[in-house]
Amino acid sequence: MSITTKWYDANETILLETFEGKWSLNDYIALVDEAANLLGQKNHIVHLICDFTGTKTMPTGNTLVAMRHADKKAPKNQGHTVFVNPGAFINVILNIAKNSGMKVAENVHVSKSVDEASKLIQSLLALEVAHGNL
């Protein structure tokens, strides 16, 4: 599998998913299951950073089936998701998911680097605290 996961921070509040080289929809579905399991072990909100910087190819197959799987498996404690360099195809899929009302696409954002994604999550959390949403 060319998708790896690791905790981005010591408090395990951000899960970094790194996509490299060629990956398949089965790899993605396995990632969704692994992430749901990791998030399910936490009693706090966990945010995701999905880094597509190291991949240029997209998997073949029914992407919407994979997105529905991700929507069904999204834990209640999943917070913001930031896609790093997702490319045009993934942006189209994200827009379809948002427009079709998939919960997993509600808090999705895009950035140009993992560092920028981390800062974006911190900014979004600060706004939520300022508005009394946390």
C-alpha cells in the first residue's frame, strides 16, 4: 500500500495520511478503516491531514463507492480534514461529495503543505473557540 498513517502530534489530535506513488481504491478503503479504528480509540476530536504531494496518479474504479464508504465509517470525533495538494481530480470528487451532502466532506479544506495544513487546523480551532463552538 502506498498510503501511510502516523500521528502528526504528540497529543494524537492530528492524524497524517500520506499518499505516495501509485495507490488503489482498495488501499484507500483500507486507510479509511484504519483511520476509523485509530480515531475510535480516542475520546477527543481528531483532525486529518491527507497529503497528496507524493502522488500524481489517481486510482481507477468507482470513486464514489469509496467516498460512500468513508462517509459511513467517519467517526463522530472526526474534526477537520485538510487535503494537501489534492490535484484537480480529487477536488472534483470533494465537490461532488460536498454537494451530495456527505458528512465526511463537511469540514474539508485544502492547503499547499503539511505545515500550512497544521496551521490552518489551529486557526480553525481558534475561531471555533472564539465563537463558543468548542
